[in-house]
Amino acid sequence: MHNYTQNRELSWLKFNERVLQEAVDETVPLLERLKFIAIFTSNLDEFFMIRVGSLSELIHLKENPVDKKSGMNTEEQLEAVYEEVQRLYREREEIYEDLEKQLRIHGIGNLCYRELENGEKKFLKKYFHEIIEPILSPQIVDQHHPFPHLQNKTVHIGAVLCHKERELFGVIPVPAVLPPIIYLQDEEVRYIRTEEVIISNLEEIYANYTVKEKVSFCITRNADINVNDEAFDFGYDFRKKMKKVLTQRRRLAAVRLELSDQVSKKFLDYLTEKINLSKKQVYITHIPFRMDYAYKLSLHMNADKVRALTYSSFEPQNNPQIDLSRSIIRQAEQQDILLSLPYESLQPFIQLLKEASEDPDVVSIKITIYRLASHAKLVDYLCNAAERGKDVTVVIELRARFDEQNNIDWSERLEDAGCTLIYGFEEYKVHSKVCLITRRENGGIRYITQIGTGNYNENTAKQYTDLSLITADPDIGNDAANFFRNMAIGNLEGKYDRLLVSPNTLKASVIDLINGEIAKGAGGRIILKLNSITDLDIIEKLKEASCAGVRIDMIVRGICCILPGVKGKTENIQIKSIVGRYLEHSRIYCFGEGAEEKMYISSADFMTRNTERRVEVACPIVDERVKAKVHKVLDACLADNVKGRILQADAVYTEVPQEKDDKKIDCQQLLMSEAIEAAAQPKEEVAENFRKTGSIAAFFKKLFTFSAF
């Protein structure tokens, strides 16, 4: 345990609280603030299913290891998590209640049954009898009717029933085919939760009983399955194995019980005993258990209301470096291309794949896939290439958490089209983002390589900040070809000249690069942009660098197990977290400054799972223009004093200190404005302006005078 490190789980909860705080930011439109509550809620769901689930499993297995970063054993970590989450529930409740009041001013309301007018009650009574009641499956629990298995994250209605002085439990699962909310028939956006309608008709459903208590509730179950467990060892088809895993996930142990209201001690004791939970794992909440509906409310509003309550529309811009009317392959052969998402469109890469699928000189396409959209043009082009006789190899990770079924479905389609499928490694997830196009040209072989920080998901490319490099660099192409050969033969010990690849070389190379800055003492410089950092070896090395006087700036969105500003340990480290309109997702490593700087973009965070238990790739950036473009992103993030928060030595995030005359800088808004401005310029002007700025500092000075805030 160190005074400059903190527990991973508690750090994550601090990050999620940071997400929740966006719901009270008055500069964020009201409906977007509701979406941040929805994001906080779904984040917390996954946290319980995965992190709390895995810790609970350790307790179940009578294991109680000590966390090296905090000195807490597993039981102590769970106790701290339960206590902190209770506080976050109370905070969310207050924020949601205040936000609901503000939304009602605009005619948007989540109503209780008692608030309805008589005509609305008649409408809902008819809706209940015609739509809801026919598909309900009410149950009772007695000696002839055993307590049912309650599905993960399914809303249930529970009731204490009385019949001839005998009490019993009644339960009704709310079918997933029903909408989560029912819109009322008026001009305003007024709605009621489906479970409210069912509860209001409970006496009719259980007509032979007296309903003494009723409540809606939701159980969260452990979803952290180890696919290498003996129970899932089928010996032959990994895809069949994953289908079995997904079935099993639905029946794992409960880790949380959410109730819509307080219930009697007797009722609560009954539920916790049957579900096998402690009272500390029970949370009372008056807000919806699932809030996916928040993303669709705008579909029921008129245009004026949408403009008033949501972010102004923004479409990813065309990269001014690229002419979509010309061959992307030819343009990549002339110069490296960097796409900065979501400010710029992913379309050039999608078009590159389409072109490669049709180009008679392209002999093969190889790609790693971790997550895809439910409708993916990328798959269409890979299938088209295979059907045209090209060698298409897809390394697809079937264990991408909560996207397993989607990836299984895509793998079957790709295989049907004639693609070669590789499912990665037994104990290592393939999380890298690499695509290699091989062309036969002038009697030889040429490569076009794409390496990125984010998934090939055409939907999240509009929501996540990521970087995507397209290059014809032969050395990187050779490394990528070697990488795919190693994937095909199950070799994790491959050697590469330019790429850093985990689990074999990435971590050791990063530590060597940090050592290089340590050798410079106060002249050393490190800038890192990550989603999370938990790897204790890298944390120790960064602490050593700080003690040597190296200036270290880190932009860490989420989990951050290293604490900055600890005297004599990390006082030369500054850490900023940015939560805004888009999910910060790009990973960038910079070591040194000026001509000696070594820069990489990567799929890997500095988490032990990424550095030691996943296949990840970091790619060097050598083109000076591309480097300058990456520095635009870094400089904007480091300058952000609107959405940025500074992590303190006590693990608290604080606002960026500002002087009265300081210009407000929102890095995402700045980069959106810059993308719009660049896309609007004639191509010859873009090149000339970039040349005239001379340096990234001058370029940013020009941008910061742009009145976009």
C-alpha cells in the first residue's frame, strides 16, 4: 500500500460521480442532463455485474486477497463500495428530482399514477387490458409453487398477498417486449412507467387475494464469467462455448437488489433471504431502474423543443486532407492520414475498405474486430472482398463483454461469405485495432495499414473521441503482416521493429521509454492520454520519473489508481479528467519533446489486463504533420477549463482554477469548431495555413481567438 495510489473500485465510483455531475451543469441542455443520469445508471449496472460480481465471487470462494494499492482486502473493498454507492444513490435521487421539475416546465414529465387525469386513467386501463395483461405471467410462491428464478436486470412487481389469513408472495416479471414507458395522448411529452401501470392494476390481477404490500424491484446478477472455467470446456467450437456462457450468465448469483420504495421489514427479510443478499446490497430508488428511454424522448418532441433541450446538431466533418472523390489507397501512399473522431468522419476508412474489396490488385485484407455496430458496412465490404476471391482474415473477439452475441452473429455471416475466422487466444482477449490491406503492385507487395485507438463501430465513431492512422509506411506494414501471421499460429512472443504489442513488448517498451525520460531528469517530459491506469509497475515507474524531476501531464478519463501531487512521490505529476458531450476514448503516449519526442497512439490503457492479458498494439507517429494534429488534441485537453477536472492528492476532483479574464476552453467544442472551420476551407488554403502557422503553439493561438464559446 502507498500513499500515492488508490483502490481501483473507489476510483471508478469517483469517475462515475463525475459523470453524474454533468446532470447538474447548467451549461448542458436539460435533456442531455437526463441522458447523463442514464449513463451514470447504466455504468453503475455494469460496475455491479462485473466488478462487484467478481469481488463477490472471491468471497464465495473463501478468498480474501489484499489490494496492493489500498491495503484493503476483498471484504473491505465490498464494504467500502456498498457504502459509497448508497451515497451516490442519494445524490442521484436529488439530481433527478430537481431535473424532473425543470423538464416539467417544458411539458416533459415522468408521471405517477396518482397524477393522472381521469381520461388518462381510462386510456391506461384500456391499454392494460389490451396490450399488457395478455402477456403477463403472474406467479405465487407457496409449497406447490417454488420461488422463481428472477432474471438479471428485469423489472419485477412483488407483492405480499393474503388469502384466508395465509400470507404468500406474488411476483410478476415485466416482459421485455413491453415498452419501458407509455406515452400519454396529448401534445406534451408526458409518460408513465409500464411497471406503474401494472402495480395500479395489481388488485385486479390477484383478484382472489388481498394485496397487503406491493413494490417494483430489479435484481442485478454477477455477469463476470470466466470462459476458461472447466464448466465451459467443450473442447472444440469456441463459438458454441460462448453461446453456452451467455446462457449461463443469466443465472449467476445476485449482487444487488433495487426497490422502488421502502417495504416492511418482514417483506425485505423475505426477499433478501430468497435472493441471498445482505441488507447492505439493497438500494431504494424512486427513479427508473433502466433509463434507456431518455435517448428517445426527443423523437416525441417538436423541432423547437429539441433545439432548446438538446445539444446543437453536429455531423463529423470531412477531413480536409482527403478527397473522397479520389482513390483513398493512392492518397495514403502519398502521405500518412490521421482521422480525429468524432470531429472528422470515419467515412474515409470505410471507403478505403470498399475500394480494397473491389480493387483487383488487392490480394488480402486482414483485420481485428472487438466491437461492431448492429448494422456495419465494414462487414459488407469484408464479405464482398471474400466473395470476390480475396484472402480475408478476421480476428474477431467473441468475448467483448456484452457484445458477445453481436460478435457471434457477425462471425457467422463473415464465415458464410468465405472469410477466415480466428477467435484469438484461450487466455488473452484481442483488443487491438489493426487493419492490413495487401496489394500486388509493379511486381512487388505494398501495404496500407490502419491502426487506431477505437473500435470499428460506425455508431460510436460519432460518439467517442478516437484517432485512426492510415499509412503506407512499409516498416509498419511489415510489422502488421508479421502480427497477423502470429495471430494465425497462436504466437504471442512475436518480435516487431516499430509496433509495441502486448502482452510481450508493450509494457516493457513503455517502461524503457519512461526510463529514457528519467535519465534526462528535470529535462524529461511525458504526456499520456488514457481511459484508465491501474498497472502497478507503470505507476511505480511514473512515480520514479516524478521523483527524478520529469514533468508529467496525464489526461485520464476514468479509473486512476495513481494520485498526483503527493509530496516526495508524485508532485511533478498533474492529472486531468474530461467528461463532456463525447466519450474521451483515444490513447496517446508521448515521451520527450521537440525533435526527440517519441509519440504513439494505442488501443491499450495502462491497466494490467491490457498490458499483460490482452493483445494490444501501439503505433509510432513519425509524420510531423500527423504529430502536430495529435498535439492539437492533447493541447486542447490540457487547456480545458470547462469540462476538465483536476485530480487532487486526496482523490477528489476539483474544477480547474481560473482567473477572471481567462478564456473558457471546452476542448471538445474547440475541436468541433476547428473541424468545421478546416472542412470549410478550400484544400489549397488548408495546406497554406498549416504551413504559415509554423508551430502547433501558433496554430492554437489562432484557434483560441475563434469565438466559439
